Amino acid sequence: MHEQERATPDRVRQLTRAGLIGGAAAAAAFAGWTFRWTYLHYGASGGEPVETLPGDDLLPAADLVATRAVTIGATPDQVWPWVAQLGQGRGGFYSYDRLENLAGCEIESADRIHPEWQDVQVGDPFRLHPKLALVVAEFNPGHSLVVDGRARPGEPAPPYDFTWAFVVRRHPGLRTRLIVRERYGYTTPASRLVVEPLAAGSALMTRKMLHGIRDRVEAARPGDPQPGGWVTS
């Protein structure tokens, strides 16, 4: 009888400890899932993370998809020129230039629209670095820019396939939604180990880029002439 009485508190303590450990593990897992969802979908709302966007068909069976967005207090024709001139050696990425330049990217993000960088053609290089370029796969002026980072014939296969889409969409109240989507396809068993931390780091850079474009657009003076006959209003 006394042994049973002594065993009961021990069992209670063991069950309590197990419950606490299990609860902590569940909380950590939930927090990790929530954090991952947040950095993969920063700023995206409604059905944006799952809707079909330009460029999705280039990598239909993507293993990881990140969709991020921002609302800009301007019309699409005021936003688009900043998107059209993205790229190293052009308008830059409106992000952390100093950080990118530590990797030798030689980027200087533009603070104005450059007419000479507005004419983009499918097949043009889209540079991330002086020695690294993706390819413009789709260019729909005023609406979308898609770049392709998949392996090309005769080139070494990268550790993952990649596409990057920038979509400009009219939003109520003379505003614009700028949506950026990254799609990754794993090409090796180790691809996940490369892509997961890359996507997390990309969240930081993309957030800065979205805000960089938004701030530049909203700071433009009404009436400033824009390339292609666009005029801010």
C-alpha cells in the first residue's frame, strides 16, 4: 500500500514532465511552421500565395514557392518603370546594396527611372552579379517580368532550378499591388539544404526591395514625366 502511495506522485511527475516536453515540442514546431510561413509569404494576402501567376508554368512542379507582396500608393504605370529596370548593371534591386556588394555584385540601386533601361526583350540577360545572369523568360510591359534560372543546355546543372516573377496589378483606390514570386525545384537530394536557408535570406532582401520600390514610387513628384509617355498623377 505504501509503495503504491509513493509510486503515485512519481508517476504524476513523470506524466507532467512528459506533457511539458510534448507541449514544448509542439509549441516549437508550431512556432517554426508559423515563422516559415511568414517569411515565405511576407505581405501576401488573400489567395495571392496560391493563385497562378505569370511564370508558374516554367516550373510547374516546384518544391518550394515564396510569394511576397506590397501595396503601393500609386497607379501601376507609375510602378512599372522601376520594375522594368531591375538587375545588376541596371537599376539594381532597391535592397541592401552594401550587403550585396560584399559578394562582389557591384550594385547601385537607382533613385530615378532610366529610359535606357526600359526596353527589355525576352532572352535578355538578367544579371544578379557581373558573372551570374538569369534569362528574361517573359516580359509583359506594365504587367509582369519573369526571369528563368533553370539550367540551360550545355551548362552545369545548378543545385536547384529557379524562376522569379514580378507582377504589377491594379489595386482599389488608385493603388498597386506588387507581387514577387520565387519558385524552386530540387535537382539533387541536397537541394533542400541549400534552398531552405536561401529562401529565408531572400525574405529579408525581398522585403527591403518591395519597400525600396514602394518608397521610391511614392516619393516621386506628381507630374514627373515617365518613360514611354507615362506621367505620374
